[in-house]
Amino acid sequence: MAYPALFLKKHEDKRLRQGHPWVFSNEIDTKRSPLETFGAGDVVVVNDSGGKALGLAYLNPSALICARLLTRKPNITIGEKFFKTRLAQALALRQRLFERPFYRLVFGESDGLPGLVIDRYDSVLSVQITTAGMEVYKQLLVKVLVDLLQPAAILLKNDTSQRQLENLSLEPELVHGALPEKLLIEENNARFLINVAEGQKTGWFYDHRCSRAQFAGWAKGLKVLDLFSYAGAWGITAAVAGASEVTCVDSSDTALALAAESAALNGVQENMQFVRSDVFDYLKQAREQNLHFDAVVLDPPALIKRKKDYKAGYEAYRRLNHLALQVLSSEGLLVSASCSHHLSRADLHDILRSSARHIDRHLVFFASGGQGPDHPILPAMPETEYLKTFFCAVSGRI
């Protein structure tokens, strides 16, 4: 199939040649390829300024990230065969990595499918399409997924703010099968009830799976505080591993109700309590009441969603870590994480260093973590590496 040509300005092909799949609107030679001649979701052949084809991309002429590369082979057709191949490759990697069908099946650009995220909960697929280019192939994607996995249900979770940037509907769509109100998933020797339709993002956060398992190995006998607990993934895993007491704090009644059900499902409800509160408020009250915990897990949502939010977000991370250290017992463990791409590992490192020094605590890193293997990192694309976790041992005043 012959696709229309998109030409880059001179010297604007370097990043693509290094492996990054994005083209920004200011990199396009709009005299040779006027953007108003393209529609949202059109597939184009991306050419350098000399006319050499660099691959096929889909395009949204009104978006800052104007084109996203699908393949570096300019002579193929973007159709059913293409999506079958890409999805089969993604599935093969996950089946190699995991024994049970609970994982992120597709992680956007890392799996060669920009604008697409799919989480698999056994026979249910929760899908996020975030770009106009991928939206064009929605029906084809559903067909390929049904053929490949024979799922009981496919839900399009169209509630992400990224869709707003691409002028896409935010209404969720159940495009295949019937979706139960609650699903049962398995992770790290524990079972959890989740609500895919009403839950945050795709319904669950698989990315911290390995770090949660690591923490559970050290949690036996500890009094644990799980902040921003959501449906209890950190806290319940720790309780199942033998934590003596776990307090889960979150602002969502719905999430805490699910966590309480999951605690009972795992037989650890007697060791757990669930507190609905703003985390900042809870930590201030805990400090005033002189409460202390043997381990604190600090896993907030992304507090820096855009580059312009960096200053305010950095300060929020600093305040959270400072407060968390103040309710940590001497010789305690702090797990501090950030899923904000715009907060670097070095930033979080420095926040922990300065927070510990400010209250005269001795803090060392004894382990670190990142996103699990079902969230693979594309080496040429720093944006695909977003999660960072530090495991800290904290002793008293020195």
C-alpha cells in the first residue's frame, strides 16, 4: 500500500535514527508536507530531508507529538498481519516471563505499539488507547485480540487525560463479552479483588510487582504503614508474608473496601486496618500523636504529570518523604517510590538524602527497584523508564 510522504527538516532525523519513535511538529518540513493535508490517524512514510524513507508512522497534525513510528520498514501495510505479529511477540515475551496470565501485555512503544496499553487479568483485557492513530485501528485490534486470546471481556478504559490531548472521547467502552463487577487476580502468593471498570488507570498496578515481592521478604514481624495503598497491593503482600500489623491509608473508600475484602480473602484481616485519609493529613496527625512504624511504604501517584509541574511536584515528594521519615521507628525501613518520569532517580535520591539530614537521621540505600519485566524499557526512549524505588534503612539520630 502506498502511504503519503511526511518530510522532516534538515538534521531532524537524528533521534529517529538512534531508535526513538517520536516526531514533534516543529521537526516537520511543512512546506513539503503541509500538516493541514493530513487527517488524525493517517499513516505516513517518514522521510528525512534528503527523501530517504525512515519508516511508517501514524500522525495527528494537531498534536505536539505529531507522528509516532510504527515500523522502520516503509514498504509494509499497517493492517491485521502487522497487529497480529506485534501482539503475538508481546504475548510470547510475557508467557516466557510469567507462569500465570496476570501481567501488562502491551506497553506502548516498547512493544512497537505506540498509544496502546493492555493489562491482562486472565480472561479479561483492560485496554487504554491514548492516541488518534491507534484509535483508528480500534476494531481491528479487538478482532486480533479475540482471535489471539479468546478473552471473556475487553474493556476500553478511555478515561486517561492523554486522550483529551488527542481530542478523543473519554467514555469507556465494553467492546467484547461481559465484564464481572470484580475480578480475582494473583500476585506474589496473594490474591486480590479488583474493579477494572471503576478502578484507577487499567484497574491494577502491575509495575511494582517485583519490588512488592522484595519488600515482603523483609516484612515478617514488622509494623507496616502502606501510604497511597489503593487496593492494598503492598500492604496485603506484606501481611501474607508475616507482617505483624499493617495500616493502609488511601483517600478512596472504594479502593479501601476492595483492600479489606482482599485481606479477608487471604486470611490476614485481623492484622490489618484501613484508614480513609489524605496522606499528608494522616502523616501530620501520626507525627502529632507520636505514632511510629517499623516500615513505611511511600508509593504516591504521579505528582509531576507534565514538565511544567516539576517544581510543585518536587516539593510534594520532598514533603511526603520528610513526613514519612518522622513516623519511622529507629532502625526502620522506608520504601520510597516515584512513577513520575519527570522526577529522575537522581532527584529522588537527593530528596531522601536531604530529608534524612534535615531531621538528623542516618539513611542508607540497601536495594533499589524499577518497573517489572512486563513494562520493558526501550533503550532509545527514556520516557519508557519511569518507575524508581529506593529501599532505605534508617537509624536514629547520629
